[in-house]
Amino acid sequence: GAVVSQHPSWVICKSGTSVKIECRSLDFQATTMFWYRQFPKQSLMLMATSNEGSKATYEQGVEKDKFLINHASLTLSTLTVTSAHPEDSSFYICSARPSRGSTYEQYFGPGTRLTVT
Amino acid sequence: GDSVTQMEGPVTLSEEAFLTINCTYTATGYPSLFWYVQYPGEGLQLLLKATKADDKGSNKGFEATYRKETTSFHLEKGSVQVSDSAVYFCALRGGATNKLIFGTGTLLAVQP
């Protein structure tokens, strides 16, 4: 149980276009989901925390107008990279915290590799 | 701010060798400490955790002890297997914020 999926697993897009990444909790409800970004040989950096039905909370330095987050249901959060540029190329990882259970638990998706050309 | 430092990899070991991956942290207050593992093509999974000083987390033969005096949470396993090959992340939660803060990850490659 406690599986989180991401779609797509990898995507290549042209500079200036927008890309949407989905994060789904498959067998549990998640009031809170998190979006991370990972650069090669670097740690996961938290980008934002999304709560179902409310606006996401962005970390300092993350452009909210560029990285649009929508958490419209208890099992789905989306991250849209708008007007993507090559510097947005990265590995994006989401995680979901079950609505019920320990506040320590976070279940991670397998990640999405974004390449902007 | 809060931070986690772990040894750089890759770490390459032969099967049945002893494993240590060092992790130290900087945090205000009393954070909880975690080790996550990421197998190829999969998401991060919680391997073990410790929530207070001197606690020992253990799972699947892996152990780590929360050492407040040395601000460390080193991961150990007495005899690694090829199936342990993965990336291991040390993390903390608590301190100044309630968010997970990760180290850079250490790639472990176990050869038969």
C-alpha cells in the first residue's frame, strides 16, 4: 500500500512551452502533498507544499507564477512549469502525506525527469 | 538554517562487506532523523527513523543511532547484499521548521 505515482516519468519540451506533471496517491487520501526538485549530485530541495483545496505554500526563492501547483482533490496534485527554459531542466519529485496516520509519514513518487531544449 | 551532510559516493562494496554511510546534521532544537532509500526507478522509501537522542532505528538489517553529542546518524549494516544497491538519503525534520531536509544522497553499489 501507500503508493504514489507520477506522470509522466520523463518529458522533453521546447523552451517557452508549459509542462504539467501529475502526482497521484493511488491507495490513500493525501491532504498534503510536497513538490521537490533534485539537481544532479544534490539533495532534494523542497519547492512547495500543497494542501487540498487551498493555495500552495512556496519556499523562499521559488517563483510561484512559474511553478503552478494545483491540489484539487485528495489524491491528485499537479505541478505546471510555465514558459519552461533550459535552466528548469531537472528531476521533480512529489510526495504525499496520508490524511490519516502518523505525521511523519510521507510517501514519494518515482520522479519526473524534465528536459527543456 | 538546518542542514544535513552525508558522505559522497559512490560507495562500492563486495557482497557481505560491512557498510557505514556517515551522516551529520545541524539543527536547532531536537529534530527527528531519517534514512530513506531509493532503488532504481522507484520513489524514496523510508528505511528507518529515530525521534530522540540515543534512539536506534533499525530495519532490514540496517541500523542508525541518533547521537546528539556528535550530531550524527550514521547508517550501518553488517553484511550487505547486491539487492541493497541503491541511493541512500539522510534527512531530518524539526528544528527550525517541520519540513524534511535531505542530504545529497549516497550511491551504494554492491558487487557479487
